[in-house]
Amino acid sequence: MKMKKIINIAIITLCVCLAAGIGSFIYNTVSSYKINNDFASIPLQFNPDDSSSTYQMGNAEVTVYGGFIKGIQKEKNGSESLVIRALSPLPSLKIKGKTAQNISLRLENINPDYYAGSIIANNLPTAKVTVNTLQLSVALHAGESIDIEPVEPAGKHKYLILGDNRDGYDIFAQIIQQSNALEPVFVIDNGDLVFSGKANQYRLFNKTVGNLSTTLCTTLGNHDIRGNGRNTYTMLYGPAYYSFDFADSHFVFLDSSPGWAQKQAISDKQYTWLENDLKRAQGKRIFVISHIPPKDPRSGVTKNEIPNYVNEIKNNASWLEQKLNNYSISKSMNHGFQDPVEAAKFENLMSTYHVDTVYLSHIHSYMEYTRDGVRYLITGGAGAELLTENSYYHYIIENLGDSKAATIVELPSPANTYLARYVATVQLFANAMYEENPAAVVLIIAGTVIILLLLIVKIYLWKRKPFNTLGRWLLDIGKYAVKRFKELFGNKK
């Protein structure tokens, strides 16, 4: 009777653990991203032609160039701050006031000390909020207009390029830590920031880059737009395509994320903007950043079958069938644009407008090649699984104004064998599952352990007599062995 009561308690505990674990997992999968309870997002209003964003705050009009208006943050004292996210290291601001007004601005995604030093001439009160956020206080007089134009500090500047960090949280965290020590003016992430566009994945990414003490310039990857991922990305990181100038260089960020599952990678509207932007940038060193390469430089790649995989989903193929098919063929599949005509169009634009370098990722490896005078550099080693032959975890350091030689920084990587790579991939996915759903994983494991214990108890109760007989037999053998040992060796003392 006592044992039956214990079993009933165990069954109830099991049901609670499994229900709570599965419920937590589902919630993390479908929930929307929320920045914090005191933050209100503002729908994105962004003009890519001059990389500007404008918002009317009270009787004042605030415009940022090289950034976007992200939302309103309610402060602890009850006041409100306009949150601006930088898309470039030194965004400029223009504030027009109809009446006298005090405005609080939170400028995030910058190096606070670097930015504050660049606007000393404005003589504005500033306060460092986090390692990448600066608070500005602006006192406007009636009818006054204030321009905040950062002055670029003198000296040499470097920037970092990385891509495909996805669910490789440990490697990505190492890169962020090393980046802070290197003090670049900005860091470029070529896309695939997360694995499948879920809110909990973006939350982890945002937490990690929250430790970065400089500007992070991102572009969308095909993994980032899964599910509601595009909307989450827009709320957090702004427009899908934009550009900015720094020193004698011009940086262009494109959205090619649809190109893995659709025939057209870059929209016609974006191509029109791109060509106009490249025309305006003539005379500068131009760098283009995108996720999917126009062409896959690897030999022996197979045709892109992802559209067929998408059709499998639409036709209700089993989940396991979809996953196995997708995973087994994707590593050797052509990772370039699906349409060779579009690929040629893209490359022609790059060469026609004398682009210096195109930074890409999507392939989890490092590759570099030149076509029609344009350098194409693929860097996809910031944390995602490594299944491409001879690939390794890495990021790149470039120096503005220097030659085209890139410095590759390698990080610890699994051995270059199929077994080691697949074992590492399983470990990576298991770690990612825990990082993304810690409570769910713990509860499900607890439930599984209870199931195993119940099975053991059930088997014991079912076979109690044989088990008891076996136990007595083993005990007798043990007693006899001890007795015989004493008889044989006890007299020798």
C-alpha cells in the first residue's frame, strides 16, 4: 500500500514535469519578443536613400541619419526617453523645436566614449547607460534647431567581419569578448544571427551582443526570417537594407535572405536603390555586405532543392522526413543565388560601380576569390555547425585604408573528420536547446528520469519473487566467498 502511494505521487510529479516542460517549450517557440515592460516600440520609418528616420516627440521633430527611431523608454523617474539605434558608428542628429522643450535621447549600439568624444563641440550633457548606450539631454528653446554632427576621431580604424553565428552561443560569445579587446569602430555580422527566427533565440542573441562595446552592423540571413523572425529583426535592428559612410569608405548592407528558398534573392526595389546608392558613392572605397553569395565557389555542389523541401512542408510530409531530407542534402547543396541570371546581374553591378569587396557568409567556411576586379570574401565561421570540408571557426579583421589583406583569427574548432564534426554538431544542437529553453529542458529531463525510475520499480514489483531469489543467491555466494577466503588465507597470518 505504501509503495502504491509512492508510485501515485511519482506519476503526478511526472505529469506536472512533462506538462510544464512541454508547455514552456511551446511558449518559447510561439511567443513574441518583448524588449522590456517599460519600452514601447515605434513602427519603423526609415528612408534608405539618406539612411534617415524621423519622429515627432512632443513639439520637437527628431531626425537621425545613420540610425533609426526604435521606441520610447519610460525611465525610473517617470520621464520618457526616445530610443535611437545606430546603424553606423557616428550617426548624426537634427532636432527642431517649435516650443521650449527638454528631450532625453538614448542612443544605443554605439561606443559611448567614442561617440561622446566626437560631439564635444555640442556641449551636451551625456551619461553612459550601458557599454553600448549613451544618454543625451537636449534643452531646446522655442524655434531652435540643433544639429549634432559627430567629428570622426583621427587615427587608424579597424572593423571586424563575421557571419553565421546562429546557435553557436559559446563561440559567438568568445568573438564578442575578443572584439571588445580589439576595440574596432564597428563589427559586421553577415546574417544568420539566430537559428530559426524564434523570439527566445533573438533574446539570447540580443543578450550576447548587449556586451559588445561598439556598433554592430547586421544584415538578414535566411535563418533569421523563419516564422515571425523578420518582424522581430525589424523591431530590434531596423531596416533590411541601408548604407553609411565612414572615413573614405562606403558600406552597403543588403537583404538577400529570401534567396535560399525563393528564386529571387534580392528584390527589384532593392536593386533600384542599390544602383542609385552605388552611383552616389563613386570616388569612395565601396564595401557591400550581404548573406547569400551570388555564386557558390565550391566545386561539386548539387542543385538547390530547398524549394522542393518547402513543397514537402506544404504537402504535409512528416516532420522527421522533412528534417532528414533537408539536413542530409543541404551541406553540399549550391549555396549561391538560385537564378544564374540574377547572379550575373549582381556581379555586373559590383564590377560596374567599382566595388572593392563584397562580404558574404551562408557557407560555414572561409573562402576568398576575385571576379572582374571585385574581391568576394565569404566568412561563415562565427558559431554554426562546421560540415564544410576544411572549415573552422573564425572572424576577420580589416583595417580601413590598408591593402586588401584580411587578418583571419581562428578559434578552437572540432577535428576535420566527419565523425568529429557530426559529434560536435550534435553537442552544439543539444547545448543550444538548453540555452534557448533551460526550464523546459530541465523539466523534460526530470520527467524522463521519473519514467525510468517508475519502469524500474514496475519491473521489480512484477518480478519481485525472482529478483528476491536472485538477491538471496548473490548474498549467499558473497557470504560463502568471504568464509572460504578466511579458511584459505586466514591461517597464514
